[in-house]
Amino acid sequence: MRFAVLTIACVAALAAAPVHAQDSAASLRQDIQTLRQTLDQMEQRLQAIESGKPPPTQARIAAPVVPGTTDLRTTELPAAPPAPLTAQVPGMGQAILPQRDSVADPSTAASRPDSAAGPTDPELKGFFAIPNTDTLIRIGGYAKLDAIADARAAGDQEQFITSSIPVGSAHRDVDNFTLHAKQTRFSFEARRPTTHGNLRFYLENDFFGSSDSYQFRLRHAYGQLGNTYAGYGYSTFMDADSLPDTLDFAGPGGAGYLLVAGIHHSFAMGKGNTLTVAAEDPDTQLSNPAEGIMPVDQLPDVTVTARMERDWGHLQLGAVARSLGYDGDAGDGRRVAGGLQLSGSAALGEQDLLLFGMLGGKGLARYTADLTGSGMDAVVTADGRLQALSLYGGFVGYTHYWSPLWRSNLIYGQLTSGRNEALAADAFRQSRYGVFNLLWSPAPSWTMGMELLYGQLEQQSGQRGDTVRLQGSLQYNFIK
């Protein structure tokens, strides 16, 4: 481009030379000044194009008129080829948390104050602009194949859910092999700036909608304007940035995890500090309710979360309050329940990362990875009283990067429910979860690895069952 500019200027000067030789010195100086102004204007256009900024309005070039030549003063320069489009994503900023890798990558879908970037996607790659609008869109997701071998029956053959491990079953010692691609995921994201803050729309699906087929399932569908979120996605109580990096889809049972419809708003409390208040869809889950008893929900679940982010990691303290209830033929009952969760991450040098979470309370089963949907929030006693079941647990994960291409994770988790005489003998009492893996990412969009998992389930009666699983995975990310 620079060579073309100089060539045009030289040709114009040479074409004018025979005529200018007969002019006066003053006229010649004027012509030279005109050419200098022309070159300055073209240089400014060239610099604007190279910097990616819109070039200034094309000016007509005031060149001297030479008989027998084209009058450049009435001719516009041909339009320069468009510069490559660089999408400036609203709310990108600079990620505070240390960058990390994750196979399942829950951080990308998580809602953040002003829709900022997360630790697994600090540059918000892959967005492109819709012409003639301020909207940027990105199509993401990945294709993932899992090969799973169980030494003994694990209950769920596609996810390692320790609460589903068979105990005392006649066929519990039968090994099993499974090959599936249900974790394959598709996402669509749109962002644009507005006078009220950055607007983000996020949609995500996978294929875990059915246990016996590949049914498309909704995972996230929400909009966020500034710091106000509304839609379906992660509960405000959970902490996506603390979840460890596993090939297993379910993760440790003691982690807070729930997809739910809700609305929340975040308040900035200084750099890196936020307070979030949420109202979410309630769902009282009763353990083996007798005939004629049905759960009743009269108030939303209310969550308050305080979060601190620093360059070394983050801490999050979440609290949830719930109104549990039931209605039966012989009466009804109500109970206030809830709990707390402390979670976070911490970089230990440049190659190590610590992740953790601890939770406890009553009526909290719905908000855990192991027991959501299990009916372990509360139980109705023989005399008609509604008892919220106590629950506590947690996990710790340690990530080590052997090199830019290789990493490993060591994870342990445990979840315990209090003993209760109103529960059945085969009801959940305690689960343990252990993982060690080795992951290889030879390219940003390609990851493969092997993972060894151990799980144990103890029932209220004291009976136990356990299993060992070996899982290998191959994953191709659409954008990374």
C-alpha cells in the first residue's frame, strides 16, 4: 500500500514536469506545496487503514492540471481495500482471575458483573460483528466422545454420580463398557453495548436430556443487561469458577451445582468485590412421600452471594434461604431451610491451582451435584411433621501443569446427610468421590485424556457399595 502511494505521487510529478519547466519559480513552489499536501493526506489515510480505524473522508486531490492529462481535482482515489475487522467485545476488560483450562468449561456460561470475561476465556475469542449493527455474536461448543469402563456397576453409565452406585444388588459385580457423546455441546452468544450497560444473551444445550437416547437438553437461556440477569442457568448459590477440571461430566458430589430459572442483580462493592441478590424457582423435594402427600412451593428461593476476586484467585460466600412445604390428606406443614457455601480458587505459583468448596445446612440437597432431584431436601414424619434434612460436604481439587500441553488434576469430595429415623434404610447417608487424570492439549481446540475415578456410597442402614471407573475422552472445541 505504501509503495502504491509513492508510485502515484511520482507519476503525477513526472507528468507535470515538462509544463512546469516553463513556469515561474513562484508557480513551481505552489505546485510543490500542493503535491506535499496531497502526500500528507494520503499518508494519513494509509496510517488510519493500517491501524484498523475508519479512514477519514476521501478528499479530492488538488493537483496541478496538465494539458492532455486527467484532472485529479475531479477524480477520487480508488477505495482502499477494507481493513480486517477486529471485534471489540463489550465488557471484555481485563480478566482478574488467573487463567485456567477446563474440559467442561462451566466458567464460560456463568453470569458475571457487567458480563465480563472469565478465567477460561479471558480474551472472549471468536466474536464477529453483524453488519450495520452494534451486535457481536459467537457460535461455540464442542464435540466430545467418552469411553467408559466400570469395574463394577456404577448406576449411571454416562456420568459418575456416586449417589446412584448400587448397594446390595445381585448384579453389582458385573463390569460394563459404554461409549457415548452426550456431553457434546452447542452454544450461541450475542453481546452489544447499550446506554444501560452491556447486554448479553446466552444459549447453551447438550444431549443429556434422556438416559436412553440423545435428547437435546437446555442448559442455559438467559439475558443480562448490565448487572441484572433473568432466565435459566446456573444458580447464584453455586460457584462455576471453583469447579475442578474433570473428564467426568458430573464432577464431585459435594459441589454446589444447580441449573434453575431465576433473576438476580449484582452490586459493585469496590474493585473485584460484588454482592449478588437472587430469587430463584423453588422446588421442595421430599423423600418417599406417602400417598396423598404432595410438595408445595409458596415462595421463591432467595440467595445472597458475596464475592472477592484478586489476581491470585477468588473467594465466594453464598447463602440460600428456602421455604419448604407439603400438603396432605391429614394436614400440611411448612419449614424454613437453607445453608451456606464457601468456595474459591488460588494460584500456587505459575503451574499449580487449588480449587475448593464447602457447604452445609438443612434442605440443601437440591443445590448439590450428587443429590439434586433425589428427594433429600426434607421428609414427612409419621406424626405429620416436616423435617428439613441436614447435609454437609465439600471438595478440594489440585491442578498441576506439567507443560503448556500437559496437565493433571487430583480431586477428592465427600457429601454427608444426617441420620434420620423417618428415612428409608436404603436412603442416602454419605458419598465419597476421588479422581486423578492426565490431560493433553496439543492444540487449543483439541483435548484428550484419561481419568481414573473412585466412588463409594453409604446408605442410612450402614450398607456400602463402591466402584472404580476408567474414562478416556477426546474433545474438539469449535472455538478456543
